[in-house]
Amino acid sequence: MTTRALIIDSPEVKNLGQELTRILQSISTAKLILLNETLDATKVELSGNQRLHSHWHPDLDLVFIVTGGERCRRGSEWLEYTLAGFKHVPIFLVTDDLDPDEMIRLLKLGVVDFIAAPLKAINVLPRIWRFIENPPHEDVATQSLKERLGLQEFIGVNAAFVAEIQKIPRFAKCDANVFISGETGTGKEMCARALHYLGRRAAKPFVPVNCGAIPLELVENELFGHARGAYTGATDARAGLVFEADGGTLFLDEIDCLPQLAQVKLLRFLQDKAYRPLGSPRVRGVDVRLMAASNLDAEAAVRAGALRRDLYYRLKVLTLRLPALSERREDVPLLARHFLKKYAAEFNKPVADFTPEALQALTLYDWPGNVRELEHVVERAVVLCDQPLIGKTFVDLTGGDAPAQPEAFRQIKARVVAQFERAYIQSLLVAHRGNITQAAQAAQKNRRAFFQLMRKHRIDGRSFAAGTPPPRVDKSLRAMD
């Protein structure tokens, strides 16, 4: 089957367009027919784009738009017009530079993947061949089902959490590198798996690697493998994890734990999509999408020298930041009930819910281990409880965060009182599903005084009503004023 591809080349990056054409021409002309059109981005108008669309649209299988990153950031109209004319054709954006926020906007407009300079055949051709050999054919219903199946484990209504999760289906459609940050136990690997299985690489391997669990002297060998006889005891060749992930996704968790030498080799691999196993004279090329994660603040890790700055910038093309569970307390009851249902079925236990006191205790806790710790606490409670409701006595909570450094007594008191009031009010609203009257009665305060405390801490009771997602933060604040 012959594929017809259109290259829309902007004069501002003419060399980039010529390099792309040279790479694509290396494919057999019987399988790929190239059509070139040069557009002057400073002069083209909507009417001209409409003529271009009507001329090329019926026969096209792929479209490559070559443009400069600076022009994309300025939001030029000609790019949006061009994208709008090819809604049913896969579009690759080829550019010298692009901001991650701009990539999200362009993904919404129909771009399926980004190819950044410098262009190399080993990086460009495998990504294009996946579309040539497996053209998109899923209907909207099928894609919607895949998204529901891939995202069903992400439970929560917190605005910051939902905003990050909503990026996953869009990020899954392209091959750009992804950097996921968040504390231990927030679900970074689950995000990486969703990105893999919602994308075009789903049928290929997903290979997770905990960089912190590999002995320092074996990191390079684990990642890139070795040839037979590469060192004493190497009686057989080993392919390595990078090779195992060929065609699929390599997920490097705790990337900041990699030693500097391994980071240098990984950076080289990202640039060339090729590597040399230990002791081998041959360079091996692979087609891998790379995702990385860290439970540290990445910028701080770069400043401290734990993570190379050039490697970090290569990895953070697209970014996800998962908030800690202490930042999304309204999600604690939802998650707790989800885990309760899961383990009640697994252990064949009669438990059906938590008592208000147990939910309040769960909501007030700081959760230093995040969602993973919450799951273990609920699992333990289900095992121990033989009653319909899990009471507070079955909720085993230990630990909690202490202040990072000494503070003045007045500062500590004001901070602790404010934290307690806010958490206490939220826990009562959670336990009584947003019913302010019942929450006020439980607090032994009149409804007006309780509502004044809600206004003081800018808490919107609607956010805690059963089955009601919380309003956006700015709307909540306006509703309180």
C-alpha cells in the first residue's frame, strides 16, 4: 500500500524541511510518495490555506508541518488554520524548539507527534512507520472505552489532581519523552502505564526500572547489556533492559539515583536512539519511548548535582506532577471506599463502609506514604474487622510530619490552629457528605458559627456533597465572598 505524505515547509526553517525530505526519501518510493509545499508564514492567509486543503486533502495519509518554535509560541494563525484543514489526517509537527505548554495546546488541535531538531533517521523513521503500518482506525467509542479502562484506577475530584490526569490521554497519543514528579506512593508508575497502554505502543513491552534498586556498579550493564566476554564471568551475552523495551516504553523511576556515568550514556542514547553494549564493537539501534520519574523536586536535584541538567531538559518534554495525598484530602474518603470495596471482595468480608469517626481520622491524617499507605491501612482494617462498618479502632494510623525547623511559639500556635480548624471542618463535611447542618451539630456549634468558620478557611460545602465534583478554585472563592 502506498502512503502519500505532504510536507508543509516554512521558509524560516528551510534547512529543517530539506533534512526531513532527505530522510523520508530513504524510504522506498513505492511505499511513500512525498508532496512538498512551501508556505511563507508571514504572508499566508486563511483563503490560501483553504485552497491548499481542498487540493491535497482527499489523498493524504500523513502531513508534516515544518516550522520554527518561536513562531509556534507566538500562536501564529496560519498554523491553526493549517491544522484545522487536516482533522482526519495524522499530523507531525517538525520544529527546532517547542515549549511543553505549547505542545499541550497543539495536541488538542490535532498534532499526533512532535519531531525536534536535530533530525536523525534512527529517531524519525520508526515513529513514522508505526503510522504507515498501523494507520489509526479506532472510532470514538473504542477510544473512549480504552481511556476509561486505562484511567479507571485514578480516583479523585481534587482540581489539581484531575487537571494532571486529564493530560494523560493527550500525552499518550504522541511519542515525546515524559517526566513525572511526585512523592513516593502518589502513583507515578500507574501514570506511566496508562500513558503506554493508551498509546500506539500498547502491544509492545512496558519495562519499568527502579534505578534506586540497581547496584551502582551494575546500572550500565542492566540498562544496556553486555557482549560475551565483556568482563570476567560474562560467559553469555545479555541484551539489557533498553533492548527489552524495543518498540515499547522504558520507564525509569527514581532517575536521580542513576550515577553520573550512566546519565551521560543515557543522554547519548536519547540523542541517537542507539547505544553500544559493554564490550561490544557494534552500535545497536532501538525504537523506545522514554518516561522518567522522581520523588524529589527535579530542579533541586539538578542544583544539587544528583541529576544532570542537560539530561533533565531532554526528559521533561512533557511533564506530569502528582499532588501528595495531604494536598487532596477531599479524595481520601473516595480512595478509602474504593480500597474497602476491593479488599472486602478479595477477602470475602462483610464490611460495607466506614463510621463517620473513622473517616474523620483518615481525613485528618497527613499520609506521608500517600495513596500507597492509605491502601495498606484500609487493607489491614478490612482484614481485622468483621462488622458492617469499620470503626476508628480498626484504623491503625502512625507517624505524621513534624515541622522542618523550630518556629516561634506564636507562629506554631497560629499555624497549628489554622490547620486543625480547616482539617476538622473538612473531615466533618466529608463524614456528613456536605450537609452543613449535620456537620455543625457534630461539632456542637450553631450552624451560623460553623458557616463563618467555613468562610474563614474558604471551604465550599458543595465540594463534599456525594457524587458532586468540586468547583474550580477561583469559582469557590467567589462563591464564599
